[in-house]
Amino acid sequence: MTTHTPPTIIAFASPKGGVGKSTSCLCLAGALASLGHRVQVVDFDQTQTLWRWYSSNAAARANPRLTVEQGPHGDISGFVQDIYYKRDGFVLIDLAGTLTNQMLHLAAFANLTITPSKLSEPDILEANKLAVQLQEIATRIHKPIAHRILLNEVPFILAGSQAYMLEQIDANNIARFETLMHYRPVYAESFLTGTPPHFGDANRGPIAKAVQELDGIVMEVMTAIAQSQQKAAA
């Protein structure tokens, strides 16, 4: 008899579109794959950005540790069981940028839910709304739900309004990653080349800096998941 270790599931969710979910998901998938993990991305987003990237790029499909598939339509109960009982490694789920029962279900199911956000009032407001709803679900089902905001497309020099927004996030104890994803063209470049930053030319300064940034986020991801597992076991 063999025992199966369920995968580590990370959901990328926001009630709002255009926040950087697909880009963040792709870059972190590449970072995890570069560490030797098997990474399976499931694309539920309306735009199917990640599925399009994978299906149209031979370079993307050449990476044996990183695959992308389309999320099923309709009832997802069979999909959830398949993920939990039959898969391993990491499963990254890019959810649709809208608030639905399906999105909340999968966000609550994940080991960690990441909400990418820019330093703008609409993005942060929606991210915080999702955090509140997930906390309500966690209370109802008696299961901790780990949630973090990932600030992305952050300029290296903040405008006054952006600096104020960052101060307000921290003053209100909104859980976020300390590492920021700055505005770097190499992140978007991945959709053209078929290779996430970790599989690009490490001799290029911009790629090396992006890799360093992503490695910092991955360390925080691992810590957040470990802390959530400790709470669940307590």
C-alpha cells in the first residue's frame, strides 16, 4: 500500500481583473520549477492568458517541470478531488478576475491564496474585501485560510499617493508579502519568449534582478504555507 502526499495548492485570486494575476502566477511557477519542483498551472481566467502562452509557445512546453492546463467548466467537485488525491508537487490555480462562488471555493481550498495588487485604491480595496470574505469562510468551516497580497508593478520611486497607500496597508495590518514585485519589463517579456525569468538568460542584469526578487517571494510563500499548516495542526 502506498500513501499519497497531496500537492501544495496556491490560488491567485482577485475580485478585480487587470491586477497582474497571470503574470505573477507564471513568474512564481517558473521560480518553483527552477528549484526542481513539479509545477502544474490550471487556468480558470476568462482571458486564458496562461493557457494561450503554453499552447502557443514551444519553449514553454519544452520545460518538463512546468505544465499548463485549462480549468474545467461547470461543476468543479471532480476537479478538486483529482487535484487532492492524484497530483503532487505544486498546483497553481489562476482564477477568474471576478467574485464568484467557484472562485471563493477554490481560494478556500488552496494552501495559500495570493491576491496580486497594484498600489492603487481600487486594487487594495478589492483585495481587502476578498481577505475579509475568506476569513468569514475560515471561521465557518473551522479551517485557517492563508491569504497574502502581492504588490506588483511597483515603481522604484513611489509617488506620494502610492507611499501613502503602502503606509495604510501596513497600518491596517493587511497581510502582504514584504518583497515587492517592481515594474520590470522582463516579467511581461516571458509571454513573448515562452520562458519565465528563471529560465531566461541569467547574464542579463534585468533578468538576474527579477530572479532575485522572485526568490524572495518564494521564500515568503513557503513560510506562509508552513505557518498555515501549523495553525491547522494546532
